[in-house]
Amino acid sequence: MKKLLYVLAIFISILTTHVYAECTIRVGWEPWKPYQYKGSNGNFLGIDLEIVETALKEAGCKTDFRRIAWQRLLASIEYGSMDAAMGASKSSEREKYANFSIPYRDESYAFFVRKDDSIKYKITKLDDLVEKNLRFGIVTGYFYGEQFNQAMKNPQFKKLIEEVKDDNSNIKKLKNGRIQGFFMDPYAGIVQLREMDLSNQIVNSSFAVTSGEIHTMFSKKSINPDVVKKFDDNLEKLKNSGRLAKIIQKYLE
């Protein structure tokens, strides 16, 4: 009997090891430099992509990166047809269908305006947008923080908002004068404006809202919590060794 149990234990150990060796996580992404993008030779680059791929690899999992729009990705995480989403803020609504990793960076959203308007507007708080009656853009499905959510309770604030599918749409609308500003990650904004040759026309107003800590979220329907635990353990190792900070700095230089 003891010999049988011993053999069974070895078999389970081998099977478990095989499962983790064959572990493949479907991770959604969309172009968003410097966090998620493809290089000229088709390789995946960016702060989020490299951190998540490294932590999953050291957890014994391969990454299957699939390009998908954010709103669709969230729905796919909920239904289990996708496994993970990077660069995610934690909320009570999302926690209903996803488990969140420990945080690996903080996030804020800067208010971008046309350069000629940067001094004229002088935005120092969200209430200023109402006082100055400035129409502004945000991206559908993005979490802009609790401060922003509280401001949304004001009907006058809410009616100034124009929602779009991506940051690029907001940049084009501001350039064409259809809105007076938009909220965007400051680093992503700098990169995208530079690539669109608009750095001299659209600038960071120096006002920003903090959305909080950033995580990777895993579908409760498709991913075992043990995988999330392994991911967290390796993410913690990346932090403690200084490798995580080096990854982030590499893309911001």
C-alpha cells in the first residue's frame, strides 16, 4: 500500500509539473507605448509586456499575446475566453470576475491641451473644467481614479465628457478643435504626440489625476488562483532584485 501511494505521489508530481510546463496564458494587449507595442521586427516590447512575460515565464507559463480592444478584453476576461489583462486598475466591479496580481507600478492621467491654451486655462483641480466649461475626452472603459469618479456625480462635470475608443481619437479631436483637452497617461502621451509630430501643438498642462496602483488581472473562469500566486511570487522577486525598476526605466529613457 505504501509503495502504491509512493508511486501515485510521483505520478501526481510529474503530472503537475507537466501542466505548469505546458501552461499558456492568453494575454490581451493593444498598442500603447511605452507600455505595450510591437517592435519593427514584430517582437513584443513595452513596460507591461516585458514585466508580465518575465513573471509568467518564471512561473512556468508561456504567453500568448493577442491584440484586442480594452472593452472587449474586459468582457473576454469575464467570460473566460481570454486569461489576462495588463496595466489594469483594481475595482470592486472587476473583482467580481477577475483576480488581481500585486501592483507593479502606479498610474496617473495628465490633462493635455493645445499649447496656445496651456497658460490660459490654468487647470489645478477637476472643478476648474466645469468653471471654464471645457469639453474633454476620456477613453471608454478606462479607470481614472476615485477623485474622477466622485467628480462624475456632478451632472455639469459629466456633460462635458466625450468618450472615445482610444487615445489617438482624443488627440485628433483636440487637434481639430472638437474638444479643449483630454486625459492620458503622461508617458504614453509624450510618445504618441512625438510620433504624430504634434509635440509642439499639444502639451501636458501639468494637471493630473491619480488612478492608483496598476496590476495584472486574471480571469476567474480560466485561470487557477495558484497561477496568480506563482505570478505574484515572481513579481515580488523582480521588485526585490531591482530588475522591475530597470525594466521600467529602460522604456522611459
